[in-house]
Amino acid sequence: MPVISVYLKKNDYERIKARSVAEGVPLSKLIRVSIEKYVLSEEQKAARAEVLKILTKEKPLGGWKEWEKMHKERTEADACRR
């Protein structure tokens, strides 16, 4: 695993170190997991934006009226399952 240096403000370091001690997790692992979650959340944001673009521009469901029709059918089908 590559080694990097990270510079933190003193109060940020103290908060992260306190959490590391409280959770019994090495500081390096806590920072690594935080970075991984940040990168993953950025990828998820990009994926959501792409789905929204497809749904609004390409109208895969046939537009708003077709979506309402499909939604009504699914809602009625769900009601029959109870």
C-alpha cells in the first residue's frame, strides 16, 4: 500500500485521533475509510446525475403522462397484494 502524508489542522487532528482511540481503530485506517467513503459518495453523485439526465432528457418511460399511467398501475397492483 502506498504511503502518503496528510496535513491536518491541529483541532481536526485531535478530533480524528480522539475518535480513533474511542473506536479502537488505527488513525490511518480511519482516514483511509473516510477518503474511500468520500470518493464513493462523489461517484454516487455522478451516477445519480446521469440517471436524472436520462430520465429528464431522453424520457425512457414515454414522458410524464406515461410515467403517471405506469405509477397508477403499479400503485393499484401493490394495493392488491395486501
